[in-house]
Amino acid sequence: MARPKPWKVDDDLWAVIEPLLPKVVRRVRHPGRKRHPDRLVFQGILFVLHTGISWEHLPQELGFGSGMTCWRRLAEWTEAGVWPRLHEVLLARLRSANALDFSRSAVDGPHPRLKGGTKTGRSPGDRGKTGSKHHLITDATGIPLAVTLTGGNRNDVTQLIPLLQAVPPVRGKRGRPRRRPDAVLGDRGYDHDKYRRLVWGLGVKPLIARRGTEHGSGLGSQRWVVERAFAHLHWFRRLRIRWEIRDDIHEAFLTLGCALICWRRLHALKSGHEI
């Protein structure tokens, strides 16, 4: 039996996404051309995310609509805040299934290649090439909690507090939503006493390697989950190279990618497999 294409949206996933999409009422007078079905357009967006193909080369025979139709719908849904809400809903489902571990978190910030756009800068770690950085925070098991985008010239440590603050209120259990992990793990790029104090101020324990000390602190045995999460995130070819000039569109792809990783973890829990 052939494996389903990753851009095919099954009924279970669509049941989660459809209620989050803004409702568009067709005009009675001068209705114009009928909108292409949302489900097909969403599959076109996923096709671009997975394959990295340019919008204008989206194959028409797939039935997803034109590349411009998919891009406009992506921009429309991004402005409506669909992707953060989708990510938040799936995190709540994971917490309800006892699949989220807030006992610690891990952060990292590699940068993709760049073809242009805002939130860019010359990277000191890549021969001065202009680029952007993806900053990611995960739970103890590697589930993405939040992702941010900055210029390639931004130091990782400057995004430590924004990442912690970007974690949404995660529901799924009785009582108050969970927003903060108990601890955050970082490599030597996050070693700064000022930011340690700021992290403590959020009620989070900083576990960050010190510069100038020998390797073997043991943090790597726990922090590798964020590197695996980045491997999963950059498995989406559209995220390996930043083609989008508009930073909000690239951020939409980032958040959608995190949501899809959460959905796969949920699916794996149901089927008894690991991703």
C-alpha cells in the first residue's frame, strides 16, 4: 500500500483546521468567481512547504488552484492569526494526552540561507553572509513550543527571553494553562549573567553551559532534542532557504511547520510509533 503524500490532508486534521479559518460570505449581488475550496488550497500551501517549489510552478493538474491563489489565501489566513491558534490547539491536545513535558525546555538558533527580505542581517558565523535565524524552544521531549525569526546578525542570547515569552498558554488539563517550563537548557551561546537573571525573573531555572569550561557538562544529553526538532522543521524544504521577502509569510511557514510536527506526534501516539 502506497504511503499518502505528506501534503494530503486527512479528515482528522481538517476537522482541527477548518474551524480556525475565517468564514467568507459570498456576495449575493456580483458574487464574482467562486472561491477555490479551502481544503484544496491548504493542500497547495502544504505542497509548497514540503517541496520548496516556487508558487508560480505549483502544478495545476494537482487541483490545488494557482500558486497565486494559494499565496493569497496563506496571506489572508496569516493575517487572521490561524497558524498560532492551530499550534496552540495541538499543544493543548498533546498536554491532554500527557505528551508534553514542562520539567525543562531547550533552545537553539541556527540560520537558513537567504534570498532576500526583512528581518535579515550579516551573520558573523557564516563569513558575513546576509541571512535570517530561526530561534526555537522545545519541551523536554523535543516538541516545538515556540519559534521566532530574526536577522542573522542577532546573538542567540538576545532571543532567550522573547522565546520564553512566546510560549503560548497551553491548555488541555484542568486548572490554569501552562506557559513556562521549569528550566531552560542552552549552549555556550546563551552564557550571559544578565540573561540568567532575566530568566530567573520569569520563574524559570537557567541551565546554560559556561564559556571557557570543558565539554562534558551533561547538558548535551538533554539539549539534543532541540537539534532533532530543527532537523524535523528543516525537513520542510521551504524552510531550508528563506525565499519569502515578507517576514510574516516566512514566519507563517515556520509556525505551520511546528504545528505539523505536533500533529505527527499526536498521530504517532495513537498508532504507537515514534517520529
